[in-house]
Amino acid sequence: MPHVTPLLPLAAFGTADWVVLGGYFALMIAIGFAVARGRQSTREYFLAGRSLPTWALAVSIVATTLSAVTFIAVPDDAYLGNIGYLSLFLGTFAAVFIVGLLFVPRLYRAGTVTVYGYLRPRFGEGAVVAMSCTFLVGRLLASGARLFSAAIPLTLLMFGTEHPEQHRGQLVFAICLIGLMGTFYTVKGGIRAVVWTDAIQLVLVIGAACLTVGLLLHRIGRPPAELFRILSDPAAGGGPHGKLTLFDTSFDFSKTYTVWAALLGYTFLNVANYGVDHDFAQRFLVAKSPARGALSVIASQFITVLVVCLFLSVGLLLYVFYRRPDVMGLAAPDYVPAGKLDAAYPRFILREMPTVLSGLAIAGFFAVAQGSMDSAINAMASSAVADLYYPLRRRLGRPVDETRPSRAPRLAVAIVGVVLSLFAVGCAYLYDPKQNTLLDFALGIMNFTLSGMLGVFLTALFTRRGNVVSVVCALVAGAVTIALLQPGVLPIWTGKLFGHPHKLAWTWWMPIGTAVSFLVCVAGGRTRARETVPAQQGRGFEVVRT
């Protein structure tokens, strides 16, 4: 393997690239205006009259699933290691079938604006408020940190900035481009704008990856059979089948990409993602029927696998291009990205892609960043309005009708978008690449919240036990359990208890945290519910302990 040499100064974005990027922004704004329908009711704004086609919802779920991590880190996984990441989809497919067959029919028929409204007849208003607050805090930190993380490689792509922490003005500019643009078209069109812009964004993402694969194949100039032989050679690293090693059947619980972690750990994680995280779950609530909602969740994963395979292919080809001068010959580049912080794909876009093509690739990067950003804004706003603001109005004796036009939804989206962008800007000023624990915590915060939320939903869906107190305790128990399993914490207490410190891959955290929170929630005794307010007025319930 060649020595990794220092990189030369990077060229900034060209005029033609800015024109391409400007065209992308104009298209997103046009879609927002096209689907805007004047003043809408809360249910119309957040549920789109349950009229959106199944294929569009499936595509929108995929766009939300993808992120800057997909664009940058997935190719790097193959560039530095192998394609083991793909094995996690064993658990993902199991999860979407569980969600589609068991969660979607019940949550859809509840008729609520958010999935958390389903808990009202089981546990009471307090449980809905607790779940909504947990979701809002976790999603704000996670999506805000994700927005900031996307801005880091974006400054590299647009300005050629090697050390973004020294150019905070550029970071803030990149954050505002992603955040405020996504907020604008989401304010205009609500969930309709989110879904239809997601569809366009996914086309851009796939197009960018296909352009890269085509260009790399042309530059490498070797037939597919020879490339397969090169990549599957154990000498390439990555495992017994070289870069094409897919399955790891070892029982090492400290490894992330094992078959067992995929089948159990990743199943729990994705049941939580697609079933109880409203950022994802809001899609099946706007389907035309429960069956179509379930189909959209399941179909989305078939599309996701294809997209991930495409990005893994980019990483494999980048390995040949950069790290196999014996294959490239005189066409070998005179620099070699180290990977991770010095990710290979952004380097290739800036240094090797022709003008305009590089603009299209960066537009694809914007697309994955905004695809998760706009979804989070809409989900947080719907939860804030339907689960917190409207119940407070009712408690104060002020009438609420979710079927009449209201300014509250658009105002909530605008506020959430600005707050989320401001949090990301704050990260830009706190960012220290040498001590990045705050950002790491924010990015991983949903691990702390989802285990408790899934435990509560499993209790509500499959038992007749629990109450508002046990719900709150379950949310706390889930977060505490995940905290105890963190890499910096687990070795300390396991070493004291068992005489030997243990390590546990993050893929195992969710089943353990969910099991603990479920046991805490069902300890709350049996409950029954009586509906007290007609469904169309917001589904108010009185919960009675028995």
C-alpha cells in the first residue's frame, strides 16, 4: 500500500458549480411554492389529507434515512475496510416487516397527527407530553449536530477549507444554506413539500453516485471481472474475501458488523427508528390506508439497499483508484486520502471530477443533508403543535379544531427550523476536532431516547399494563441503561463487578435498553381507558387505574 502523502491546497468551487447548485436551490423553492395551498388546517398541513402515493412515501423515507454519513462514511467503510456494513440490512428488513405488520395498522387507525397520540387512551395526556418532550429534545440535538456535521465536508467541497474550525464564517454559511433553505420550503408546503422535495433529492443523490461510479470505471480502465478479482483478494485487506467480505459470524460482541448484531441489535434499532421516531413514522401516517403505509415502510428498504450498494461501490473503486498504483499504473494519482477525517470521496469530487459534474455531485450532497433536515423540522413541529400546544390550549379552556385553518403549524415549522439551525451554528463555535465529545454526544442522543420510547410503545401495543408514572420511569431507565453501556463507562463498572472490563458494540445497546425500559413500564399495573372527547376534536381520554 502506498505511503499517504500530504495533500496539496484544494481548489475552491468554480462558477459553473455555483450555477448548478443555484439551480438545485431554485428547484427546491419552486416545489415548495407549487405544493403550498394557502392556509391549511393542522391535519391537512401535517397529514396531507392522507392522500400521498405509496411510492413517493417510500422514496421520502429513503431520503430521510440517508444523510451526510451515507454520502461520506459509507464509501469510506469500503475504502478502508469491506462491505460488512451491508450485513446490517438483515436486521433492517426484519424491522420494517415488524413495523409494517404490527405497528402501522394500530398507529394509523388511531387517527392522530403524531404516533405519540396513540398513547393517550392507554396512559393519559401526561404520557404523551413525556414522549413528545423526549422526542423533541433528542431530535433537536441529533438533527442539529447532524446539520453541523454535514457543514464540515461542505466547507471543504465549496471552499477547499482544510481546517473548518479555523473558518467558522464558512461553516455558518454552509449551515444556513442547508438549514434555512430546508426550513423555507417546508414552511411553504408542510409534509407535501417534504415528500416531493425528498423525491427530487433522492434522484440527485443516486445521480451523483452513478456519475462517480462511471467516472471511476473510466479512469481505472479495467474490466469488471478483473476488478472483482482484485477486490476479493485477501491481500486487499478487509477479511477472508478481501474488500468483498460481507458476513462476520464471530460471537465477538465488541464487533459492530456481525450477523448476530444485525439480526438482533439492528432489528431493535430499526423497529425504534421506523416505528416510534416520528421523524420516520410520520410518512406512514400520511398514506392512503394502513396497508399502503406498511408497504411504503417495507418498500423503502429495498430502495435503501440499492443506494447503499451504490455508495459502497464508490468506496471500492476509490480503493483501487487511490491505493492500487500497481493497477492504475501511470494514471495513479500523486496523493492518497487517509480516510475518515480525510475522506476519500470529497477529495475525489474536488480533485478529479470535471466542472459541472462536481457541482452535480455536491448538489447530491446537499440533497442528502436537506433530506434528513426537512423531515426532522416537520416532525418536530407536528409533535410540538399536536402533542404539546393544543393540549395546553384545551387545558386552558380554549377551543381547538384540527380540521380548521390555522397559522400554528407553519409558525411551529419556522421556529423549529430556526432553533435547529441556531443549535448547529452553536456547534460551529464549540467545535474542537481534538475534543469532540459534545458533538459525539449530540449525534448519538437518539440512542438514549429511542430505547425508552420503544419500551413504552411495546407496552402500549402488546399489554394492558403501565401508567403515566411508569412511562416516565421507563424513559429514564432506557436512557440510564444506554449511558451505562457507553464505551467510556461500561469497562469501568464491568471491571469492578466481574474483574475484567468488557466492550460492547453500539448495535447491542438498543435491545438491552429496550428490555429494561419495557420491564419498568409494565411494572405500572393494569389500566383501562375511556374516551371523553370526539376523535375529530383531538382524541381526549381519561385513563383509569384498576
